[in-house]
Amino acid sequence: MKEQLEKIYENATSDLTEASCISDLDEIRGKYLSRKGEFNEIKKNLKNLSDEDKRIVGSLANEITQKLEKALKTKHEEFYKKELDAKLAKERLDVTLPGKYIPRGKVHPITSTTNEIVASLQSLGFSVVPDAQSPEVETDYYNFDALNVPKDHPARDVQDTFYTTIAQNIVLRSQTSGAQIHAMENAKPPIRVISPGRVYRNENINARKNNFFHQIEGLYVDKDITFGDLKGVLNEFIRIYFGSSRPTRFRSSFFPFTEPSAEVDVQCIMCEGKGCRTCSGTGWLEVLGCGMVDPNVLKNVGIDPDVYTGFAFGMGVERLAMLKYAIDDIRLFFNNDVRFLKQF
Ligand code: DAH
């Protein structure tokens, strides 16, 4: 029996050396140490031995099972650590790696420029009129007549204005100035509003002109409004919008709906006033038209020009964006070239 025990131990030890994972160890434990294991089979036969032999074989069996238990335990720890290390290495997560780039859409530069201009003017006390008060498809009354534009004015020509086939008097608006009329029809002075939007002109497209573009109209009507107020507001707007003082100039001009009228030029950013292709060699770029609201316009909406005065302005969004970001071709805004749009 003693030899039998030693033989079993020898087999168990060699099984143990060949074991390579925890489940091998479980198998060995089952084979040798479980209730039905080989050692227990021997222990069952102990009762047939003499007391003396029982003691010797019994203690040898205990000693051997203990040694085997211990060896199994050591192996188990070793395999457990190895398997854990392998698992950890496999599941390792490097939190310092850069994340996956998810491309996102961006706000179009015309939209963001419009938002910036609107925010600048809001900070000066102007509020935006509801969209319903500045339609892109207008009657010629709002686009021209109410604005004191005579019937024979060249701007009304089909070469300048897009007429629709809806009706003879319905046009794609050529300016946002019609919003002034809607604003004055819908509220009593004091009125201090702005109206951003798209306008259409029957132009030959080139680096400086597109057949649609964007404007922001402004109107301030109250008692005692002067040209000085107009200059103050526009100079302050330019300081806010460009973030520093840019050389600007007021140039006298003519618009049927303002008297006196002016245009504001900002120094060309491309050549810093030296003269280049973008500014046609003048060193200046016109960014807006403005003036004191013509008394005829006030009369057209039932406001008494002897009591109230006002100023108005209309700025070109594309021009202001080009001047801020040094963009030399208006067509870039509308080509939808991602390489251009990505930069904003
Ligand atoms: N509507 C003019 C244009 O499109 C710009 C303009 C000039 C607007 C004078 C005004 C203004 O409100 O007072 O060229």
C-alpha cells in the first residue's frame, strides 16, 4: 500500500509538472484528492490493515495529500497571476491616447458674421425685427415706392432687379431697406431696429459681386435724432465689430430714401490703404450706405417729419466679413468649398 501511495504521488507530481492552466489543476484535484479520488480509494482500505500499519500508511497518506495540496496551491497562485496578467495586458486601455476625430459641421462664415454684427448693434440698443416683417419676396411698393425711389429710377430696371412671374409688381428684394417701411408700419416711434437678410440683384458675377448677398438694415426714428447720432453709432459699431479702431471715412452720397446721404468706407485690409485689386486701387472698401430718413419716407408711413427725424443704414455682410478675414473674392462664400469653410 505504501508503494501504491508513492506511485500515485509520483503520477500526481508528473501531472502537476505538465499542467499549464487553472483548469488543469482542477482536473488533477478531482483525479487525486476528491471524494472519489485515488487517495480516498486507498484510505477506504485502511480498515483492513493492522493498527500499526494503519498508523504508518495513514500518516504517510496524510503527509502525501498535504504535500500535494500545497503544490496545487502554489501552482494555482502562479497560474492565477499569469492568467490575470495576460487578461490585464489584453484589456489595457491607454487613457493618454488622443481621441478619435469626429468631423463636425461649422457655422457658415456669413451666418457667424451676421451674428457678430447683430450682437454689436444689439449692444448699442437696436433690436431685431421679426422675420415676417422682412420678406425676401416683396412688392415693388416696399422695395421702391415707399422708399421714395422714383418710377424711372434705373435700379428698378430688369437689368438690376429680379422680377417674378407671380405678378408684375412682385420682386426679389434688391435691398433690405423695405424692412424700414414694415417696421414703421408696425410700431410708433421711438423705433430702433435692425433687420438682417438676403437680397438679390441681377449682376454679372465677379470677385466683388454676386447675384445674391446679405445686408443688415438699421433704422432709428425718434424726436431730435441727428446726423451726429448716426456718425456716433456707426463709428462705435465699427470699433466693436473690428475690435480696434480701423481707419474709416464718411463720404457724401445719394440715396432716394435719405437726405443727406453718406457711404462709409473702411481701409482695405489687403493693401492697408496702398491700393490693390480688391479695392480697385483706391485703398478703401465701401461697407455701408446711410443717411437721415427722407421726410417723404416718414410721410409715406404716416409719421410727421416735423416732429420726428431718424437715421437709417444698410451694411453689406460679405464686405464686412471680407474686411475682417482678408478674403479677396466674394464667390468663396458661395462655392461651398470645404477647404475654405473649414477655416472659420
Ligand atoms: N439700400 C442701400 C443699398 O442697398 C443701402 C442703404 C443706404 C440703406 C442708405 C440705408 C440707407 O438704410 O439709409 O445700397
